[in-house]
Amino acid sequence: MAARILSVRAPDPALALMSNLMNWTWFHKLGSPKWFYEISRRWLPWLAVSAVLLLVVGLVWGLAFAPPDYQQGNSFRIIYIHVPAAFLAQSIYIMLAIAGTVGLVWKMKLADVALQQAAPIGAWMTVIALVTGAIWGKPTWGTYWVWDARLTSMLILLFLYFGVIALGNAITNRDSAAKACAVLAIVGVVNIPIIQYSVEWWNTLHQPATFSIVAKPAMPFEMWMPLLISVLGFYCFFGAVLLMRMRLEVLRREVRSSWAKAEIKAQVEKGL
Amino acid sequence: MSFASFSEFLAMGTHGPFVWTCYAISLAVLALNVALPIVARRRFLQDEARRMRREELK
């Protein structure tokens, strides 16, 4: 009997960790606007500095030092923004769907903030991918636009982003708007595998993927390394801009709470 | 360096206009994405400061 009581008093550390994780306090903390506001203040400078450094190195390397493509000449240098922007446009949409799911299932307010604030950045990235692709198409394909499967599905992605943004602005009740945007984001995610596999399913004009996680790149090192750096730079850029936008939105939504009032006062006194 | 001179770098073979238009548009869009939240934040703080002052006067 005594031994049994002793074993209850001294629990297994692994079990303790599990019960800590299973009572979900860390997850609820993540949903607390105040906690997010404080932790993002520390993340933001690191993300911003990494974004600037990676983008400068990646783009300058790609523009000036990478060798020209043997078929496309120097127009291929456009991929150092086209590919990262297209990657990001799709990743952000997947993020919207994940945030939408979290918002619907756990009613986490921060998930809706993330969804609403990421959508415009995603739309801008889709615009960059489409515009740079069109400009690259002129010297390479001889036309700015064709109704190729990859191009069309990317255009649909842009309209999905517009839909999420418009829906969020049109519905004044915040909870209804969050629900509607989450559903649209989740339903629209079927477009992502269509974009991904469009170049394999329909053998049209757009070339197949430049990068693959499983295979060694077909390009020489001096070509793919700047591309990788530029991709990382775009992701850091997205992280930094998303945090900036989310921090403002959190402050807006929490404007009545005492911590937000104190923060606004402190910022105003600092001279903005 | 993949180019022999700066003018060659600007010319990009025959693709200069295409490459530079792409980079100009894209960098402008990136800059806009940074500038918009900064301006919005400043405006929000100014509005809130004004509102707080008004409430203190009451």
C-alpha cells in the first residue's frame, strides 16, 4: 500500500510532460492575443533582417553572377523572383486553409487574424508570379499569356484570394466573416494540387517544376543556390510582413483591453 | 560575375527590358507590402491618441 502511494507521488517525467501537453495550455496560450503580441515583438526583427539579407544575396547572385541559361539566355534570371513568389502564393493559401480549420475547430481568434492578414500578401505574391511569368513568356514563348493549365489554375488562385478578402470585408459580423472565410479557404485548397500537378497532367506550355524535394536539381549549383536563398528570403519576408499586419490587427481588436491601451499609450509617447 | 561590363549587365543579352521590368515591378510590390502596414499602424496610433485625449477632456 505504501509503495503504491509513493509511486503516485513521484510520477514519471515523460508522463508529466505528456499530461502537460495533453491539457493543451500551450495551445491556448498561442490563442491569447496579448501573448502573441509580446512574442511577435521579439520575432519580428530577426525575420526582417533575415529577409533583407537573403533577398539581397539571392537576387544579386541570381542577376549578376549566375551563368546564363543555354536555351533562354538571360531572361531565365526572372525565375529568381517568379519561382519564390509562386511557391509562396501556394504556401500562403495552404496556410489560410490550416488557419481556417484551426479557427473553425478550436474557435481560436488568432487563427482568424492570421487568415485575414495573410490573404492580401498571398494575393500580391500571386500577382508577382503571374506578371513576371507573363513578361518572361514574351521573349521565351512569344506571347504574354496562353490558357495553359498552370497559368489558368494560378489565375483561379488569385480569384480565390480576392474571394477571401472580399468576403472578410463584406460581412460586418466578425464571427460570421471568420466562419465564411475559413470555409472558402478550406474548399479552395483543392486548387493547390491542381496547380502543383497541372504541368504533369496536361502537357501544355509551362515547363515542369524547377525544384523538387526528392530529386537532385538538374541545374548547376551556381544556378540553384541563389534560387534557394531567394525562396528562403521570400518566406522570411512573408513572415515579417504577416507579423506586422497581425500585430496591428490584434491591437485593433483588443483596443478596449487594458494591455492594448497601455501599449498604444506607450507607442504614442515614444513618438509612434 | 557573369557579365564583362556594366552595360552588358544592363542589356542582359537582348532581354534587358523584360528582366528589369520584372524586377522593378516585383520590388515595388514588395516595398508596397512593407509600407502599407507601417502607414496603417501610424494612422491607427494617431487616431487612438486623439480619441484618448478627447476622453480625458470629458
